[in-house]
Amino acid sequence: AQADRWRGGTVAVCTDGAPADAIEKVAALHRGLGAEVILCTAAEHDEAAAVVSHLPYLVASALALSAKASSPLAQKLKGKGFADMTRLAAFAYDVQGEVARQNRHLGAAATRLQAQLAELLEGLGQSEARARDLLDAARRARGDRT
């Protein structure tokens, strides 16, 4: 719906079994729209999407459900940060849910997230220095892509 929708974005073009000329045509189309094109296999794409697309959808959904099950005060204190964090939970199941459900890499991504969350919680309990180190590393890991 926007002429510059892909400008500055990244598009993965899966190469599995596709003829080279078809791959190049699809890649050229996206480059022409201003996107960076990355060639990969479908499995590589799905593993990456599990971490940066499907897992955020599940985390946003879990956060929304956790808040709903919380106190009335928590409901009243929800602000912009909560809205930002749960934006993805607003997607209809048909937009994101079924794709996430079928991604066989999502379980491993969720397991890594659980380990990271456990490490962060442990670090918060250990000391200010450890908490600061972990959260500073997280801020750096975020990078400049949003």
C-alpha cells in the first residue's frame, strides 16, 4: 500500500530447487523496490523467522495474557511501553499464528529465550554489577534495526 514499503528493508529469497533465472527475477524485483536481498534456504529462513518474527509474536501474546491475569491495578497502569511490547499480539491468528505454529524452529528459539530470561533474572538477584552487565549487553545486542 506504500510505494516505499521495501525501501531500506531486507527480503529473504529462498533458493531451494528454484531455477537461477527465477531467483534472479524475484531478487531484482525486490532490489528495484529498494530492499536488500539475501539468498538463503527455506530452512535458514524459517530458523531466522522463528527468532525475529514468530517468537516476538508469542512473547507479546504471553505478556498480554499475563497482564490480563494480573491485578486490576496492573490493568490501570498499562502504558505506552506495554502497548509497544504487546503490539504484535494484536495480529489475527490468520496473519501470524498459523505461520508460527508450523515453524519447526520455534521451540528451540523459545528454549533459548527461556534460558536468557533465567540468566537475566539470576543476574538481577546477584548484584547491581551483574544486572548492569547483562542489561547493557542486551541493549548492545539490540543493534540499530527495529
